[in-house]
Amino acid sequence: MIYSDTMTKHVSKVLVGIVLVLVALVVVLVSPLYGSASAQGFWEKVVPENQAQVELSYAPLVKQVSPAVVNIYTTKTVQRRLTMRELMYGRPFGEEGGRSVQNSLGSGVVVGEDGVIVTNNHVIDGADEVVVVLSDRREYPAELILADQRTDLAVLRIDTEGAPLPTLDYANTVGVEVGDLVLAVGNPFGVGQTVTTGIISATARTDVGVSDYAFFLQTDAAVNPGNSGGALVNARGDLVGINTAIFSRSGGSNGIGFAIPSEMVRRVVDAAVNEGTLVRPWLGLKGQSVTFDIAKAQGLERPLGIIVSEVYEDGPADIANLRRGDLVMRIDGREVFDERGLKFLAATKSPGEQVTLEVLRGGITDSISVTLSPPPGTSEAEVILLEGRHPFTGAEVAELSPRLAEELGRDPFESGVLVNRVMRRSYARRVVRSGDIITAVDGQPIKTLDDLDAALDRDSGRWEIEIDRNGRTISGFVNL
């Protein structure tokens, strides 16, 4: 018992000592905070005095950028199918038959103090009326200046009667890196202006099938329906990109959103405001991505660049003496990994500008300057209605050029005569469809409208034709 009492007293003294040490430690840690709180009001909000303090709260940043982000509302009249009840009992009084008005919403960014606003093309596509609501609730009807389906961007203008609007400056997206802090500002689900935060999750996403010029910034900032056309800004309040799409199976945010980089946004806006139309330059080459095996064969440590597989005669690449088999690794110092990325970076320039390609040829790296130019041909192609006694009677056709193919989203290296439209109850409907390319008639290659006219200039009851349909060659004989 004496041993037990002694041990108990010893343990008690140890426990008391530990408690005293912990209390002293807490006092030491809390006392500076308490002194600071009593001196300057620890629980009071204070105005940040430097950039480091600004980054502790997003509030000053949000106040800076939010006035330049707007809500966009559209209305569109669509033809709808009548219900069985309406067919039996008629339409409700005052309702126009077979038509209904659809409302949609999105976001936009003011990029010109005179009322220039950029948004997504899919936000305003087909709209009969577009209304812009500013952050201070002022409303203005909007005029469409330029709509570009290929980049999914549209430029609007509102008339504020001379009152300047707050704008966002374009960020230099060349220096954007994974991990950079970003804010997404928009109008999700029409609940009103909303701000979410995240980071840049990836750059140069070219495998997202949202637009033809895919080179997206990926972010985990929450982006939902209605955010389309809204701003993605960095910690300095500059416009990094326009929020465009999300990857989602439920329709809501799963932390994978995509934004069009501001360098492409700026190019489209400048074209709309200064030129009135968007002319995309091209390099005049085709290429394939570099695999790991190709990289090893080329002496590279990792897959990088594209192998030139075809060069358009007298195009920019041909004039600059690029050849088949060249490996293009960089454009203006920026790495490329596929043809989409190279195409996007070239399209951020204007026709007549020069770009520098870093090319690996025969184990030697060289820098080649290429002067960009528009694809040859015209986008407003001459359309001809074919008549006469032949398999294509009743088909509207146009001669394919690189520029027309580019505008239609086709391969600019395609040649032939494009079937633009096929008239109802015409013989051609048995033979071709809209979008087909007539490549040969009776063994004669068809490159131009003159070639087709010459091939059809005969009276025959049997024709051998060859067409390209979605990359698949279809050939056979037609008897009239």
C-alpha cells in the first residue's frame, strides 16, 4: 500500500506539471493575437494595403471585375409540333399556331468601353432578340456585330448614349500555367451574377469537340449552364478566357470546365470592330502527331511537334520551303503536339503577320519564318444548278477551294465539286446528297466546275461516277 500511494502522488505531480506547461503554451500563442486584435480590431474588415493582402481575400478582386461581366437574355421563336389535343380541339385563344417563344440566358464580358461585348456564339445563335443586363441592372438591346461558329464566339454592341462602361483587359495567356488562381464570373441558371474560384487545371486542351479551333484552358472553378460567355479572370483581374463548356454527365459542374483563351477572343473582337469580318490565316500544311516511337527515331527525348505530311502548293509553308517529313516542334516559341494546336496558334494572328516555326529536319533544328496568308479562293462560292440529261440534274454545286473548305469546316486540301443542295423530286436525289464531293465522271478527275461541265457535255444513257461521302469513296454506274 505504501508503494501504491507513493506512485499515485508521483503521477499526480507529473500530470499537474503537464497541464501547467500546456496552459503556459496556450497563453504564449494567444497573447500576440489578442494584443493585435485589441490594437487594430482583430475582427474588423480592413482595406488591403498591398498585393499580398489583396490575395488574402477575393472581395477587392471581385469588386474590380464584376461590373464588366453582364447577363445576356435571348428570345427565339421556334416552330413546334402541335399536340394531339390541339389537333382535336384547336389552339388556345390568342396563341399563334405551331409557334412558341423560347428564352435562354448566358453571360458576356465588356471589352470596349463604348459598349462592345463578347460572348459565346451558342448563347445568341438563332435569337430574334438579345438583351444585355449590366451589373447595375441597366438593360440595353444588343446588336450583333460578328458571329463566328468556328470559334464559338460572338461580338455584340450596345448603345449606352456615350456613357463609358467598365471593361476587362486581356491577359497574356502565353504565360498561363497549371495551378494559377482564377475566378469564374457569370450568371449560372439565371440566379444572378455569381463568382466561383479555382485554378487552371490544364492548358492547350485540343481534344474537346466543342469548336473547330479547340485549344482550351481547363479549370476546376465551378461553371454551370448560364456561365457560357462569362469571364475567367486571373488574380490581377485580367481576362484569361471566355467560359464555354463543361464536362458533365448530370448537367451540373463536375469541376471540369473549358474556356477559350483570351488571345483568340482578342483576335475575334479586333476583327469584328476594325475589319467587320474574320479572315483566318493558315499555314498551308497538314501534319500528324508525333508518337513515342517517332520521337525516338527523330532523336527526341519525348513526343513533341507534328510531322508535315502534305504542303499546299504556293501556300505559306511552301513559299517558306517547308517540306514533307519536316517536324514542326514550336510556333513562336510555343510547343505544339497536334495539328489542332498549330492551327489555333496560327489563327490568333492576322493575315500578313509572320510566325517563326522551329523545325527539325535531318537531325538539325532550324528556325523558319512563315508569312501567313488567307486560304486561296473565296468563301462566297459560285453556286450552279445543274440541268440537262445526266445523273446530277437538280443538284446545286460549288467548286471547292481551300477558303471555302475552311469556312465549311472541311479539309482545305480537299478538291472537287461540292454538292451544296439537292432539289426535291430531282433525279440527283437518287445519286448524291448534300455535302458529297464529285471526284470523277467516266474516269475523268473532277477538280473544277469546268471539269464537271466538260465531263457532262455528252448524251449518254450510262454514266460512271465517283463521289466522296464523309471521307468514304463511293463509285458505280448510273443508267438513265
